[in-house]
Amino acid sequence: MNTIYKFPLSLGVEGTTLTLSKGAQVLAVQVQRALPFIWVQTPRRRIDGDCVERRFVIVVTGGDVPPGAQHHGTFQLEHDNGNFVGHVFELGVFEPQKHELTE
């Protein structure tokens, strides 16, 4: 069974990295309570080894789009000094880094 999850997006240059099941599908990018979010449909149950890290960045209008990035949506935020328009791009899919404990 699939479930839809909502994740906040960072406005910072580092972007947002999400650990998602392989095959998860981005459904929408929208603003809720003056913050950008991304909605993703993914299997409800995660299976070990079946997850990947996906990194999303926000590019402002007139900004440079990273090579090979995939566009997932555009949103607008209203501020006292004008409007902010952000375009959400995915940089790629990465295998999660495994961290081993050392004594």
C-alpha cells in the first residue's frame, strides 16, 4: 500500500535531503502556512536496503539551474519586501551512507 507524506523544504543553499523508498514519486510542491513543502507518494513500509537519498534544492528565478537537475515545481512566498519565487529541482538519487559505530 502507498502513502502520501509531506516534507518541509529548506530555503538554504544546502537544500533538503530525504531518505525515501526506491520508486517514491513526487506529487506536488506547494506553500502551506508560509513555508514550502513537497508531497511524496511512497510505499508505507520501508524495507532495509530499499531506500535512497534524494536531494532537492530551491533555485530562485534568474538563478543557475544545476546541470541534469529535474524540476518538480514552483512556489511563491509573500514577504514584506516583495515576493519570492522558488523553483524546486532534484539533484539526483544516492545510496544512503552507512555509518558504522567505532569503539
